[in-house]
Amino acid sequence: MSNFFNMDNKFFTALGRIADMIILNVIFVVCCIPIVTIGAAWTAMYYVALKMVKNEESYIIRSFLKSFKDNFKQATIIWVIFLIAGIILGVDFWVMTGVTAAWGKVFFYALGVVALMYAFTLAYVFPVLSKFYNTTKNTVKNAFLMSLRHLPWTILIVLITYLPLIIFFFLTQIFFVILPFWIIAGFGVQAFVSSYIFVRVFKHYMPEETEMEETEFHVPIADEDSKTDNE
């Protein structure tokens, strides 16, 4: 019985992890409200989640705000680029649905391929930004190439990342039932689960843990330095 009240047992550890994901989710949602800050909030959420899965995090809010501030400019530029590109893609799809000619179908399917590559890159770009220092161009490039190099994992990441949209379009009634859960914890849970996969992917581009602070690291895709936290 005494083991049950031990704060290090599995029950209290799991309870604490759930609380962490709720806190992470709430601060993410709040920081997304201005819309233009979504990129910085997305990056900060993964900065914390990646540390959580490796049991490295200490203070959720402080770590989140640190990453939010440090990556704000670059993440916002990337987010605006993807937002504009997404709007253009959406308009193109809407226009092409009214075209019945054969060339219209070819163009429609070509757009589908572009949209898929867009979805792959968007799912990776902010986690990559949260983990590596790099230029904006190379961050986007590396996110795209990583998504193709690790395609089986990418498919799973995409399903997790875009799960709310998938449910909204195909199971609309269920979406509104689970919406309260998503607002409270959903994005935090998604980031936490996806981070287990990203840790496996990113380890291919990281030096050995024992060499992390002694060796400058260069990713074989484009030069990147891993981000470390000395909190």
C-alpha cells in the first residue's frame, strides 16, 4: 500500500506526464491565438515535447517561452510562407474542381502530389527548427528531405499531425464531440507521441550524446548545428 503513495511509482509518473501535456497544450493554444504566432508556438511545443520524451525537461512553461522567443522570427517567416503557399494550393484545388477537360484532371493530380509534399514538409519543419540551428532555406530543405528519407515514419507522423483535419472532413460529428478534449490536451498529446518518432529520425543527424558538447556537427543534408539547452 505504501508503494501506491510513492510519487515515483508508475501511476503518479503517468499522472504527472498527463498534467505536463495539458500544460503544454494550453500554452500552445494560447500562443496560437494571434494566428501569425502559430509557427513559433508549434516550434516551442516540439522543443518541449522532444525534451519530455527523453526525460530532459524541467519547467514546461519556461522552456516553451524560451524557445518561443529564440525562434520567433525564423518560425514566423516559415509559417507565413507555408500559410501563403497553403492558401494558393487551396485556391488552385477549388478552381480545378470546376475544370472538366482532360488537362484539368492531370493538373488536379499534379496539385495533389504538390499538396502531399507540402504536408510532409510542414509536419517536419517546426520540429526540425526546434532541434537544429540553420538558415530558413536549409531548415525547409532539410525538413522536406528528411520526410522523404524516412517515409514510413513520415506517413505515421502525418496521420498524427493532421488527425484533427482528417476527423473533421471524414467524421465531422465525432470531431465536435472530441473538440473539447483537443482544446484541453489534444495538441500536446499529438506532439508528445510524434516526438517519439522524431527522436528516432533525428538521431541519424546527431553526434553521440557523449560528443554533443565537444564536436561541431554537420548534417549530411545541409549544415546544421544541434540545439542544446543548459537550463
